[in-house]
Amino acid sequence: MSDVFCLIANGDIPCAKVYEDDDVLAFLDLSQVTTGHTLVIPKKHCANILEADDETVERVFKVARNIGKALMKMGAKGVNILANANEAAGQTVFHFHVHVIPRTGNDENLVMAFKEHDTSSIDFKALANEINSNL
């Protein structure tokens, strides 16, 4: 599989590297939703977090956490650390990656909102049991 992140991991496309080891690469996102927005990827290809093995997920998120801590030292007031899985969730590059997005509290160009909706028709116990039975 050869997607843009595979090409970056292989050194075929240049990037502004933030971190690199044998398994993981972190680099600045070209979109820079906020200044310092970093992508963390495994060097080996897997389509998304749901298809990655546990060791890969652990390594990628450990690096993402450490980058989040570095961004906090640089003045961020908080960070969003997130991974999208599949197109319906907003994934556009189908190579597992984690966004580390520093937040200052004045980030008008990035809005993440969890809006309440009517949950009166949801049987929470049944739904929890169904999810659990599919683990």
C-alpha cells in the first residue's frame, strides 16, 4: 500500500519532522488547524486505528502524548489528541494517524462541539450490553 503517509514515512516526500524512531514518525500537519498541529503515524501501513495492532496503537499514542506535553510547555492551554476511523468519521488519508492539536482558548478556527440530543428513546443498558457482546 502506498498512500501519502507511507511516502512521507519512507522519505519520498519531505516533511517538518517533530519526532522519529524506528516505528513512529511525527510531523507538522500542512493544514495547521492551530499552530503546532502535529500528525503522528506508524511507519508501517495500517488503514486506521481499528486495524492497527495493540503495540502500534500504544507506540503512536505514547508519542502523541509526549508531543502534547511538549506543546503544553510551549504555552498551549490544552490539546486535542484524536484519531478518525473511516470516511464517515472524517478520515481523509487512510493510514492510521493521530492529530495532536494545541489549544490556546482562542481557537476560533477549530470548533469541536458535543451537542445534546433527545436520548429518551435509548435503552442505555441494552445498548451497553450490545456493545459489550461485540467486544
